[in-house]
Amino acid sequence: MEKNVNTNLRIIVRGIAFCYQCDEFPCNKTNFVTGLYKGWVMINEKIKKIGAETFYEKTRTRPRY
């Protein structure tokens, strides 16, 4: 639990909106299982490449679960 709090505070202090904007990305402070971690990295890299608005438009109708 403390790792998550520290990660969230780091994001707030650094003023970043997405993990890919952090100089420590990708980090291992997420506590995600391997499959979820890989997806998280992939999504953040995609957002970095195409931008948040474009990513949203391309994925907004895709089922999340």
C-alpha cells in the first residue's frame, strides 16, 4: 500500500498526467501482475506516441473488460 501512495504523491508533485511522462517510466512501482504490467506499459507508450486525445478517440468504443 505504501508504494502506491508514494507513487501517487510523486505524480502529484511532478505535475504529470500520465506515467509515460515520468523520467522513471517504466518503473516497477505499480504492483501490477506481469500481464497487466505489460499492457500498462504498452498503453502508455501508445499514448506517448499518438497523444491522449487521439488514443481516446481510437479506443473510446472498445470494451474495457
